[in-house]
Amino acid sequence: MGLKIHTHVRLFLCIVLIVVPSVCMYHYCQHKNTSTFNKSQKNPSSKIRIGFSIATMQEERWIRDRDLFVARAEELGAEVVVQSANGDENLQNSQAENLITQGVDVLVVIPQNGGTAAAIVDAAHKENVKVIAYDRLINNCDLDYYISFDNVKVGEIQAEAIVKKYPKGNYVLIGGSPTDNNAKLVRQGQMNILQPYIDRGDIKIVADQWADGWKPEVALNHVENALTANNNDVIAVVTSNDGCAGAAIQALAEQKLAGKVGVSGQDADLAACQRVVEGTQTVTVYKPIKAIATKAAEMAVALAKGKSIADANQKTNNGKIDVPSVLLTPVAVDASNMYDVIIKDGWHKLEDVY
């Protein structure tokens, strides 16, 4: 009986010696794994993560930018988190902060407001996240990089096409959003061409307005007012993008002037290309979106890997610093080269434009 008791005691002690260390080791491993997760929970994946903050996707071109950017980034092995602010600058700032909190490695921003978006750059830099401004400059901050088209050239293309066909008469100017640096650069380009005509009295600017948020309805109101104030005596409406051009043509059509008055735009939207072919819009400006979207994605991935952008060899002053920039070349599109530029490049299909 005593032997059996001693045997049971020895067996119990053996079990304790085996089980207790195992349990302790299990809890240590669990604690260690939890600690590791906490350190990396900001971005537990080894895959590069890019935040893409878009001002709005209410215009056709921004949807294309998003799709092409995401496709190229994914080809390079990165993940893209996209958020659109629907034209609300406060929402965009909040969304961008959320992307930073999610642990993106790089933030790419199409700003709704180039001024208030400086807060996005400041917030990103606090977390060591670099920022690329995409097609619209972010002002008065230590922006890392800027990629866009030569927007002064865009304005020059627009004005050159208009004055070639309408060298004399009353002109209406409809700029883009006054908070968008691009709109100011486009206007600068327009005036580079128009000013000599104005100085010698060939062209008279009878209305000069800006379309807040690039909104077509704002442009429509401005053009209607200009036509009324000048008894329809207007020979050209220099609008800065295709959305506003469409609004201008709507106002002109109401007065049976569509096709008789010069109208400019940019972005080569499908509706604009159709209007160019029909003869109601004089010119649009094609900014090869695939070029900017793919290049921006490549820049973002390179930055995430700690590389510099060697070909960002141009500078754009944002009011605080000269921002390293990649500026691409825009292309004038009218009825004569629509097929060669737009159709051949695959931007729109032949049957959709014609």
C-alpha cells in the first residue's frame, strides 16, 4: 500500500515537471508574438502600401487616373488604398490622416485645395511618410515631389488655338478653381498669348471669372451672365477644362451661338472630343493620363523603397520651397488631329468619338 502511494507521488511529480515548463513556455511565446504584432500592426504586411487621396472622381479623367495608377502600382508589387473626397477639402484632409494612420508607406495626393492640403503633408511627415502631389501642386509646405503636366503650356495651347480662328473681338475668360495652383498656371499661359492681342486692341476681355471647384454649373452661370451683359456679342470663351467648356457651350446653345463662338478646354474627355469633331468646341488639350499615372506609381514605389527620383529634375516653387518635379508635355487636339492623337493612342474608341 505504501509502495503504491510513493509510486503515485513520483508519477505526479514527473507530470508536474513536464507540464508546468511547457505551459510557461506557451505563455511566453504567446506574449512574444503579441509584442511583435503590436510593433508591426501599423502595416503588418511586407508589401508596399500606397495611399492615394483623390479630390474627386466626379470627372471622367480622375477615374482613369485612379485605374491606371493602381494597375501600375500592383504590377510593381504594391497595394494601393484609394479614397475620394467628393470635392470636399475638409473630408480629404480627414481621409488623408486616416491613410497615414493605416500605415501607408507613401501618400499620393490630388488636392482639392492646394492651400489647406499643406496640413496633409505636415501630418504625413510627422510619421515619416513622403508625399507626392499628383497633377495639382500643394502650396506652402515641404512637399517631397510633384508630378504634373506643363500647365502654363496647357494655357498657351488653348489660347493659341482660339486666337488662330478668332483673332479679334470680345472674349470671356473662365478660369478653373481659384484654390488650384494649376488653374493659375493655365491662366498665366493663356495670358502669355492673349496679352499682345489685348494690348493692340484686337481682343477685349468683357468678362473674367473663376469656376469654384471647377464646377460646370458655376461656369454656366458665368457665361450666361457674360452673354446677357454683352448682348451676345462674344466671339470666344476661353475655358480652362472640358467640364467648363461643356457648360459654356450649353449657354451658347441656348442663344443659338454654339459652333459660332470659339471655346477651349483640356482633358480630352469623351464628350469634349465629340464636341470638337462636331465643331462646337475649338480645342481640347490631351494630357496623356497613362504617362502621368504610371510614372507617379513608379515614383511612389521607389520612394517606399528609400530611393530618390533621379528624373525629377525640374523645380516648381510652392511658396515655401522649390519642389522637385516631373512635368510632362501636353498635346493640342482639334478636329484635324483627333484620330492621330486620341484614337491611335487608345484614349477613346473611334466609334465613340465619331
